[in-house]
Amino acid sequence: MTVVGAAVPSIALARVPDGAPRPEDFVLVDLPREEVADGQVRVRVLTLSLDPYQRSTLGGRHLGDAPVGPGGLVPGRAVGEVVESRSPEVAVGSTVLAETGWRAEAVVPATAVVPVVVPPGVPLSAALGALGMPGLTAYAAHERHLRPQAGATVVVGAGTGGVGAVAGQLARLAGARAVAVVGSEEKAAIATDRLGYDEAVLRGPGLDGALAEACPDGIDGYLHLGDQATLDVVMERLAVGARVSLCGLMDQYNGAAPTRLRAGAVMAARAEVHGMVVHDHHDLALDHATRVAALLASGELVTVEDRCTGLADAPAAFARLMSGTNVGKVLVDL
Ligand SMILES: NC(=O)c1ccc[n+]([C@@H]2O[C@H](COP(=O)([O-])OP(=O)(O)OC[C@H]3O[C@@H](n4cnc5c(N)ncnc54)[C@H](OP(=O)(O)O)[C@@H]3O)[C@@H](O)[C@H]2O)c1
């Protein structure tokens, strides 16, 4: 690596988090500024995406991703501007999606950046949320796993989050009765008033009674994004023929025991249970981008974003995400 000019502000892992990450688990460092070689581009980060899968890479392993140990750059995806290019394919000034990591700028292969296209009036940050990986996850779970009929009842865990907010709106637009499970009264209000869920119920001790009222005919579809206690309660309220998508295990990522599924509840409901890995559904990317972009442009689908400013705030924002106090898709503007 040839180093040029000033240093690049970056966030490295200070120590492997024990349980839910804390801001002190990270450290702001200056990394050497690399030269752009043939076939590479320099991307200045505009908005960084914080996502729960990043937790799994910190000291551990997430699917095929390499683990990050103390001193390592925290990985992550961003929307950025190409400020230097040594590729005829990528113009300086273009806006792209790139795996930059948590840093102010990154030198990456030109073949690894994707142009960002959003409809007029839709923020570029949608490329990291509803039009990005979380949105594709929701779209694939909706199209391939839940497949709700009009009038069906679909329950979405973490219903106002990056994935959940899109999934809940797609269920509602398909004519289903959409019910959000959320962690606070504030999120419950966002779920019903902004995202159009028919009902929102709080996770925790009162969930079973609240779901009994919200889903009197049982649950036909469930998107699991959150915790074991919610999964247990929902599984016992499945309607016969229910479809379940196991998509996110927030408590397990923070070190809780591996999530368990109630076999008796699956049997009694003759349920279909699917495991979601978004990378298996890239063949839906064009459909997802076309359909969700049109819904965003028409205002039929809206986004909820939890934004902060400055790279130095990324660790605290990540800690909020992993402790469940974020409200919407977590983004850091640089
Ligand atoms: N399988 C895949 O391919 C794939 C792809 C993308 C994302 N995911 C998963 O989908 C889930 C949602 O991702 P996201 O980016 O949209 O995040 P998010 O929903 O914006 O944030 C996570 C939410 O999880 C909820 N939660 C429930 N129990 C929790 C607990 N014990 N600790 C912390 N949070 C808890 C919280 O919402 P409430 O307080 O409202 O419950 C929290 O806000 C994550 O588990 C993620 O790993 C999976």
C-alpha cells in the first residue's frame, strides 16, 4: 500500500464487545491515506449504514465475512462520492454504494462500487435502507416466505426498524392485516401513525395478551427479527398453515443463548418455517428496486431513519442499535 497525504479518520475495534456493544469498545483512529492504483477509486463517505450483522463480525464470524479483532477497522457499507478515479468505468463525482468500513474515505476496486439510483424526492440514504440490503431482506421475506393473502394477519418483529418497517408496509399493501411488535410506546405510535400498521403491541411481559387481542384469528405470517421471548409467544399463536421467516436474532448476537424454536407449536400449526439469508435472494434485486422505488416515489411506502452526524458518533449509534433503542434505520452522516 502506498501512502499519500493526510490521514483518514476511521473507527477501529478497541476490544471485542462483551454482550451488547458499548461506545468504549471502539476507538477513533487515523489510518494512512492510500494512493489510488489502476482500477481503483477513492470514495468519500457521505452516509454510513450501521447494521446488526456488523456485531457478528466483531471478534466472531458472520457468514462468510472475516472476523474483526482489536485494532481492526470496523466493516460497513456507505453511500459516498467518487473523488478520484483510475477507472474509465467510474466517473469522478458519481454517487456510489461501497464497502468502505467506518472511515471518512476508502480506496476500493472500481468493480466493487455500485451507482446509487433513487427516484426524485427520495433521499440517497434510501440506498442503505428500503432500497438497500435491509429492504431487499424485507422484500424477499415478503415474496418468498410470508406470501400473505389479503385479509391474512402478518406479525412483524422490530416493526419500525430497517427491515421491519419495509416488511410491515409490504404486508399492508398486499391487503394483509399488519401487526408490529415493538419495544416502546414511541415506536408503537410510529408503527400505526406513520407506517400504517393496523396494530402495534409492546414486546415484554404483556405481549401474549396484547397479541391475543390484536390477532383474534391467529397469526398467518411472522417475520422474526428480535428476541427469544417474542418468538416463543408468537409461535404459540400461529394459525394453521402459518408461514414463519426466521430472519434476525438480536438477543443471540449480543451473547444470549442460541435461539430455540418451539417444535410443538410448528407441528400444531402445520407451519412452514424458513431461514432467511438475504444473499440467497439477489435474483429479486431488480424487482425489489423497481417496486420499492415506485412505492417510495408515490409516497405509498415511507422510511423511518435514525440519523446522527459525525464519525465519532458511530459507536454510540451502534450501541443504541444493538440495545434496541434505535428508532428506524440507523445512519451516520459524515
Ligand atoms: N437474515 C438476513 O439476511 C438479514 C438481513 C438483514 C437484517 N437481518 C436481521 O434483521 C434484524 C433487524 O435488522 P435491522 O437492521 O432492521 O435493525 P432494526 O430493526 O432497525 O434494529 C434492531 C431492533 O431489534 C429489536 N430488538 C428486539 N429484541 C432485541 C434485543 N434483545 N436487543 C436489541 N434489539 C432488539 C429492537 O426493536 P424493538 O425495540 O422495537 O423490538 C431494535 O430496534 C436484525 O436481527 C438483523 O440482523 C437479517
